[in-house]
Amino acid sequence: MRRLSALASRVEQIPNQITLKSQIQSKIQSNSSSHHQNPPVITTNFTARGKFSAVNSQSKTPTHKPIDHQYISQILSSKDWYLLLNHDLKSKKLSLNPRIIVSVLQNQENPLHNLIFYLWVSNINPLFAKNQSIRGVLANTFYRKGPVLLSKELVSLVRTSGCSITEDSLCILISSWGRLGLAKYCSQVFDQISYLDLTPTTRLYNAVIDALVKSNALDLAYLKFHQMKADRCDPDRFTYNFLIHGVCKIGVVDEASRLLKQMQEIGYSPNVFTYTILIDGYCNAKRIKEAFKILETMKEYKVRPNEATFRSLVNGLFRNFHPLEAFKPLSDFIEHEQVLPIAACESCLHCLSTTSMCKETAIFLKKVIKRGYVPDTMTFNITITSLLKGFDLMETCDIIDDLIQKGTNLGFNTYLLLIESLYKNGSSLKGEKYLNKILENGLLTNVTSYNMLIDTYCKTCMINKAMKTFLDMIRLNISPNLVTFNTLISCHCKIGDMQEARELLKMLIQGGFKPDIYTFSSLIHGLCRTHQIDDAFDCLKEMVEWGVHPNSITYNILIHSLCVIGDVYKAKGLLKKMKVNGVKPDVYSFNALIQSFCRMKEVEKAKRVLQMMLTLGLTPDNFTYSGFIKMLFDLGRYKEAKELFVSMEDYGCTPDSFTCNLYIDGLVQSGRFIEARDMFLKCKEKGIVLKPISIL
């Protein structure tokens, strides 16, 4: 490795695209001769830009003329926007259909332009104003880029141009104000709608009540509700649903029941939306029985629950109760339903998975599979990922095999997680079986998927398979990228194979790539692991020559390695250099030094490093404290060790298993058996894993 500068000096002579035929072919012959008797000729070019270096000049021109959004924006910012838009429409320079209107609305930076354009479009063809995709895009724009406020100047500009603020546009504006929390402004504009030449309608009242509920101004929403009669507007099902939603959000379900009864008295039957809101409300109020009773009421009135209903029930229970409390009634409910509620199963599996209830997840999944349930790919992936973290691996494989036979497939990431788990468990044959599934399903097709597979092999210390996969992708004319090389270099460095890391580095450079911070940090780490400290510092210099600036991780590797070999003062000098070069040290930067001084029993020097650390606003962690505690016990300064341990939580650091065991061992070795026993029991009560001590 010493030095990389030979490679650096030649990099300018290396062209951007280089055929690595000889190198790759020799690698294939040396590594894969047993697998391929007649390896094909490799003509793959590695380029920093990818496989294709030119665009086909014969490509067809687009069939649709692109919309000049900048030109339209200029028109909309002009005072004569109305006339100019009409002129372009008549001259066919501008055509109108929902797709074009949506595109214009999505590409305007100024939300006022969106409002003006929508008003003009509505004036040209009122049907456009009712189009849901147009209204949806406009509403989202007002929310993301707003607020759009109705100033006197804006209203005057609209009127002068021959348009007007319509009921449709006002409803969209009111909705955006509600989402942005502008409750008072909603109310004020509504009280002055006569100035917009509009009169109150049930639809406008519903818009403002919905907006006020969304902005958590329930009192104002009720005020508007009571004003409806004075304006001769009758509340409808939407009005009541909005108010029921408002009171359920804050858990006042008794008021929701009163509103429901009032709604029924005036002739409006609750719909699925009404009942779904009530279920959510009862869950928020922690009234499980009433939530399930709503489902019975729905059956009685022949209102069919939808996906949102079941998701509200499941998510509401898991949100407001301990997972085990939520799971039992849900499991019983689903088990006794004649028709299996798919949405409830999916939501339940999702909640169980995200709360790491592996055993319950497996039991529930097996139970619903027996009833014919087959999860969709997303639910399947989430569930299996959870099971792989804490459930029996072979049982998980049985569940997976059963569902795969029924037509469900894992996603690529989940397959890799499963394969990684099997390899780590020593079940390589099963791992190969699922790898074949990846190939059968055509999931291994590009450099990204190959990189992920190579990374999986590296994580499981299967470097030979990682290299074979690397050669396979080249054979298939899939060009490796910097991530590919970095993954392999890092893996070889971790196992101390610096010769292979060098070869990969050469290939990386000759492929037109520039080593980055990850490349150099991996190399430095590998050199330090193999006790080539001088070469590691040469690599640090080379890194700077390449224009790559070391970060805290790079410095930490070197500082830690210097401390390991006992060169603490050089490590301290490197820490200072790190700060001079503008790289902020972290806790790990200081811990290596503190541990070294503590092992040397240099109390004052360790304290000075700690003070330097605190000055930078860094909080000591368990590793920091453990060094001091052990040193103080070794020096017989028991009182100071105890004070330090007791004060840890006051300074934002909760003692972990390692620190507690270290402290208890110190008490035992110093003959403080009663204190050791009391501390052992105290830590045990907190759930901290401790090793047994002889005095108990």
C-alpha cells in the first residue's frame, strides 16, 4: 500500500473509459475456472458515468408540444393576464384539457398565479372547476406554497379582468386555510363573503366548519353551525360528520353520540364515514366495548365497513392501549367474523410487526392463513422482517414457504435479510434456495441489486461468494460502480486482506472512478488492523492529495490505533490536528485517549481530556465513565468512583450493563460486599442484564 501516490500520479493519464479485459479475464480464470470451462470474452467498459456515453441522435421528437410554463408564468404576472390568455387560446397557442391544466398548476412557483389561472379556466369552461384532479392539485399547491390570502388588491384585480371569486375557488381556499391552521382568518373571510358577491350556502358552511375542525378551532366550528339557520342554510350529513369528527378527535364521544342522534332526527342516516369516525373516537376515549359495538350497529343498519373502518379500529386500539391489551380483543373479533376482514388482518399484522411482538405476529399470521388469508407483498415483507428479528428462523421459513406456494412473493430487500439471517445461522443450503428464488423472479438485474447481494455476502463473511458475484455481474455486462468497489474493499480490509484490497483499488481507479471518503477510511482501517500504522498515515496524506478531506471517522480510526499501540501522545497530537483542520471531534475521538490515560493511571491527564471534551459540548457516554470508574477503583479511590457512578444519570447518561457490571465488580474486589449486593439487586430491578456475583 505504501504509497498510493504512484496510482495518484498516473490517474490523469488514465482515460475516462478503459477496457479492463485482461484484469477481469485473469480474475475470472483464477477464481471461477471451476464454474465455467469456457469463459466468454469480456468487453465491459467501466465508466464513471455508466454504460452509455452517448444519446441516440436519431431519437424521435415528442408527439406533444411541451408546455412553456415560464411563458405562462410571465402572462399570469402581467396585469393583462386575462386578455393575453384569451388571445393565446383563440390563436391555439394554448389549448385546454385537464392534463394541461394540472401541469400548469403544478409548475407555477407563485400560488397566486395558480388561483388566477384556475379562475380563468373556470370562466372558460365551468366543468373544469368541478374536475377532481384539478381541484386536488390546486388545494395541495395552496397548502404547500400558501397561504394565499384574499387581499382587496387581489379581489380588485380579478374583478377588473372579468372574473370573480367563485364558490368552488373559495371552498378550496378555505380548505387550505384550515390545513394551515388559519382558523380566525377562515371565520373572518366567511363573515365578509358578501363583498365577494357570494351568499352563504350549506356547501360554504360545510367548507368553513371542516376547515375550523382541521385547525382545532372546535368552538368556532360550533359557532358557524349555530349560524346556519339564520342564513337559511340547513345542515346536512357532511355538516354533522365534520362536527362528529371534531369532537371524536378530542375524545368527547358523548357529544358525538348526541350529534349522531340529532342527525338521525332530521332525516339523515349515518354512513360508513360517520361510523368510522365514531370508532376512532371511542378508541381515543379508551372505550373498547363501544368501539366494537359500533361495528354491530353497522351490521344492524346494513352499512358495510370499509378498509378505513377496520384500520381506524386496529390503529386506534394499538395507539391507545398496550399492544397486548389491543391484540387480544382484535384477535377474538377477527376470529369470530364470518367473512375475514382483510384490512383488519393487514393492519393488525402491521401494528404487531412495528411493536416487535414476534410471537403474537406468528400466531396471528398462522391463524388467518388457515382461513385463506394471503397477505399482499408489502404486508408480507413488513411481517417477515419483524419475524426475522426475534422469532424462530426455521418456523419463519415454513411460513414463508407456505405463502410463496400460495402466490405471495417477498420483496428483494426482505429476501436478502432472510438469506443473511440463514447464512449467519449456518443454514447456507436454505439461503441458497431463497437466492434461487431471487433469480427465478428476475430481481437481480442491475448494479444496485448486485451491490446489495454483494453487501449481504460481505456482512456474513462470505467474501468468496461476494467476489464470485462481482465477477458474475461483469460477465453479464453490468458495470460495477463506486459502491461495488467500496463494499468489496471494505470487506477485504476488515479481514486484513490488504493485497486484495490493493487490487480492487487499482481496478477502481482504472475504471475511471475516484476514491471517496469511504474508500480511504476503509483502507486506513485495514492498514491499522494489520499493524501498518505508517502506511495508514501515508494513506491519509494520499487522501488529501486526491482532494478528499478526512472526517471524524477517519481520524478516530487512527487515534484509536495509536492508543492501542501505546502512542498516546501522537494520538493527542492528531486530535489537535483534527480540530485545526476544521473536523469536529466526537465522543469516540476522546474516549480512546481517556481510556489510554486511565489504563496508565494518569488521572489528571484523563481529566484534562475530559474537560476538553466537555468544552466542545459533548456528553460523556458509558465508555467514558467506565474508564474513569475502573481507574479510580484500581487506585483505591472508592468514594470518588461511587460519586462518579451515582452522578451519571444526572449528566444524561444511563449506566448500561457493561458499566454496572464493572462497578459491582469493583465493589466486590474492594471488599464492599453489602454495597455490591444492594447495587446488584437495584440494577436487576431495572431490567439490566448482570453477570452473577459470588456473594449472593
